[in-house]
Amino acid sequence: MTQLRHFSHGASVFDIDSVEDFTEKVIQSSVPVIVDFHAEWCGPCQALGPRLEEKVNGRQGSVLLAKINVDHAGELAMDYGISAVPTVFAFKNGEKISGFSGVLDDEQLDDFIEDVLAA
């Protein structure tokens, strides 16, 4: 569990607000990281976010969730070509390995996380 100590609150879910933060907590992570690009005003984001958090927290640190508010981290949104929210990417060993836009049902979310862990 030492790996998680530098993340906010020691949890599997944390906010990203800068390119430097993204590099440290996502790109340099030894654990796969799911990145949720979202916005407060986005209804589908409000539906997806809590479900993603619950599923990641249930994985006991085997995967992490980084939440990026596109209104507060526009540079990151531009860097990753975010044109719609929610958009979710998965990173493993510093590389983007998969992703989706929109809302998935619970079974699709489970499958997505399993694929990330198996990659």
C-alpha cells in the first residue's frame, strides 16, 4: 500500500488539476490508471462518475481513478483531444491503452476495467 500514499487522501480516486500532477500520478504510476475527463455541468458525467469511483474503489488499489474537470484543466483536455465529456482513457505503464466516450452500463464498465487490468 505504500504506492498509494502520495495520492490525495491515500485513496484509489484522486483529482488532477495540472500537467505536472498528471505526469506524476498517471504517467509515472506503476498501477493502471483510469482517467475520467468530466465537467460539473455535464449530466452524463454526473451519472458515470460515482459508478466509476465505486468500481475502482472495489478493486482495492489494483487500478486507480484520476478525475479531471475539463473546465479547470483545459490544457490537459486539449492535449488529449477531448471534444466531448465524459471521456475516459486508461493508462498503463505511462501509455494510453484504451478508452471510451459517453456512459457505459455496469456490465460494460466491469468489462472495461477487466480489460485494463489484463492489458
